[in-house]
Amino acid sequence: MALKTAFTELFGLKHPIALAPMALVAGGRLAAAVSDAGGLGLIGGGYGDPEWTEREIAAAGNSRYGVGFITWKLQENIRALELALAANPASIMLSFAEDAGIARRVSDAGVPLIWQVQSVEQARFARDHGAAVIVAQGSEAGGHGAARATLPLVPAVVDAVAPIPVLAAGGIADGRGLAAALMLGAAGILAGSRFYASAEALSHPAAKQKLVAASGDHTLRSSVFDRLRRIDWPRPYDIRTLANPVLARWDADPDGLSGVIDAEIAAFETARDSGDFDHAAVIAGEAADLINDAPPAGELVARMAAEAEAALARPPGLLGN
Ligand SMILES: Cc1cc2nc3c(=O)[nH]c(=O)nc-3n(C[C@H](O)[C@H](O)[C@H](O)COP(=O)(O)O)c2cc1C
């Protein structure tokens, strides 16, 4: 059974699976691997560093790819978006801020716009400002996000923006999650954490191993790691990572962190550069329990699709299956 949806039809895909454009983690090789396996690979242009974006677009070679950006950062400097548009990507994905002007730049270039939202209200804004696909991101997600949970948010967004195809994001890392998303009316999924632990991801090998060993019981949304990375994220967004001693200490004492911020930033940077993830951040979500290996990304796409097809043919929760 092929999983044919409005999303696979729009982009000519074999599987309704998109790679989340994880800043500095989803490079060109990872995006290419996902696209080559029949999904849609999105390069994590993140904070809009033109040099990084240019290099990773080149690394995608002749494979299909899209590029994702953090919208409020593009408001400060639009150069990386212009560069990506000039490379004629399969799609541009925008997340984290409602900016009709930036959305129009993408639509005017004739590039399909994928727009990630965290609420029904934001989804309506995206619908009214040119989104070709809307990603409904629940709080379970790794990385930045907001408050609403994936399970009720996805069908609410599907209802609000029909007939625009919706992708479910947040907490999906295997075929059961993909099958469930399709049951909610989504036209596919966008997965980040699952691909963070893949061979082609630019995440540190020690961070991949931490995620493989971790449980979703031990992740936390907080602003601590943004403060330690000197990134001034606007409200209401915070970042979900694996919990570790640094996060536990300062999340409980944000004012205390203010008093020692310079020393803590220095310690954080040393830990990150030396691969010490008891102190640096592993950016991943509640799907951690379902992530138990770090194979090539193409294998993950094939595995998720096959598991979803099997689950939809014989729902594992129904007696008699
Ligand atoms: C390491 C990491 C970095 C991320 N960076 C970005 C980003 O730069 N831009 C973005 O739109 N979303 C980013 N996200 C969020 C993803 O787009 C997506 O919503 C999320 O990964 C879905 O939840 P999951 O991690 O449970 O699959 C990131 C997620 C992770 C795990």
C-alpha cells in the first residue's frame, strides 16, 4: 500500500515524510539522503548564516532539497533567504513568527511555502498568507516550540485550513506515529529528533549516542540553553532538549543564572566544543524513547513508511490483529 496524500502529490514524493530543517544539524547530505529515499529533505538554514546555507546547499548535490529558516531571524537579515531562493529549492519552510512580507517573497519567487505553526490562530494566518503546506507542531517536539500538544492540535489545524495539506510534527519517530498522523487528517509528518540520530546528521556523535540512550521522561522545555547560547528568542518560544545537570540547576534558578551568566556561557561553550553533553545541549524531544539507533537516514525513511503501511493495514491496537 503506497501512502499517497496531498503532500506526496504536491512534491512528487514516494513517502509522506519530511525532514525538519534543524538548524546546523540538517545539512545538505542529510536533506539529500531523505529526498533520495522518497521523502522531502529540508536543510536547516536556521538563523540565516549565508555562508553555512550556501555550503550546505552545495552539499545536497543534485538531490532535491528545501531550505528552512527561523522567520524572526530573517527579519534582521534576509540575505540567506535570497540566496536560497536563487538556488531554486523545492520549497522554503518558515517557522517562528508571522511575517506576511517574508511569506510573499517566497510565494512571489514561485517556490512552495511550508509554514510551521504552533496554534490554530497562527495556522489561519499562514492559510491567508500563501502557505502551500502547514506544519502543525506540538510541544512534544525537539527544539523550539510552544504549548499545544500534537494530538489535539493537528486535527484542529486540519479543520481550520482545509484543503491546504497539513503535516504533523512533534513526537513522531516511527511508523505508528506516521499512521496516527494520517488518521488525524494530516497529509504526512515532519520529523526532527528521529533524524538527529542518523548517520548523515551534523549533530555531534556523542550527542547522537545520548539521544539513543535517552527517554522522553527526561526532556524539558526551557530558555536556559538559549541564554547560554546568547540567542534572544521571542516569547512564547522555548527549546526542548534532553535534561542534564546544567539545565536542571538553572531552570530552577533563572535569576541565579543572571549573576553568573558569563562564566556559565564560557563553561557551556567549552562543553559543547569538547562533546561533553552532560553540560551542553542535546536538542531533542519526547520521541526519545522511540530512537534507539543512528542508521543512515534513507533507512529511517523506508522503515517509517513500511511500519506505517503495516499499521494502517492492521491497526496494532485492535484485537484480532
Ligand atoms: C536539533 C533540532 C533543531 C531544530 N531546529 C529548527 C529550526 O532551525 N527551524 C525550525 O523550523 N524548526 C527546528 N526544529 C523543530 C523542527 O522543525 C520540528 O518541529 C521538530 O523537530 C518536530 O518534533 P520532533 O523533534 O519530535 O520530530 C528543530 C528540532 C530539532 C530537534
